Amino acid sequence: MKSIKPGRGPSLQGLIIGIAFILFGIFWMIMMFNITQDSPFLAARIFPFFGLVTTAIGVFQAVYHYKNATGKNRMSVLDIVDSSEEPDPLNVRFDSEQRESKYCPYCGERVQRDFQFCPKCGKALSPST
């Protein structure tokens, strides 16, 4: 069965954007600490912490996209691969219907695992189908 997987290219781009967020967050913190260090307003001293938030988002994005770009089992919307090549982690975990049913090789009708004959076309089903 074919499934949609994350493309490695977009994940690599996400990794680069995550690194850019980290660098921008560090730059923002340094600049805002320098600008607001002598400010008499307490509210002005909050600005450097926006850089901390940006850096945290960048670290999360960089780690996620690095794992997605280099991992064997990944999530995406761009690559379509056969499940024998790369299983979909969500199908393995959440698709109980797939585990409890099978398909008729003659007509494609979904049948329960324990059926010996297809209810639609009536042909015998092999145990491995």
C-alpha cells in the first residue's frame, strides 16, 4: 500500500530555517540587552526575552526537521512510497482497521480477517491474503 511521506528536501529546508531562527533569536537578545540596559522602563527589559522564545522555537524546529530529513521512518506530505519500503508510523500505531481486515484479491472488497470467502464476489480467499 502506498502512503504519503515527508519529503527530505522540505525537511532539510526546515532545518535551515530552524538554524536561522536560532541565529536571529541570539542576535535579537544581544541587541535588545544592549539597547535596553540603561532604560528606566521596566517594560523595555522584556524585549530581550522575545529572542529567547525565537531561539527555543528554532531549536525545536531544527531538531524535528533534522530527524525528519535523516530518519528512516518520517512524516510528510510530499513523497509517496510503498509501505514495504518505509512503513507509515501513524498507520502502524493507529490503524487498527487495517490490522483486523484484509482485501479480496479479485474484487478489492474489504473483508474481515477470518473470512474464507469474499461476501461481494464469492471467491475463496487464501489465508495469507
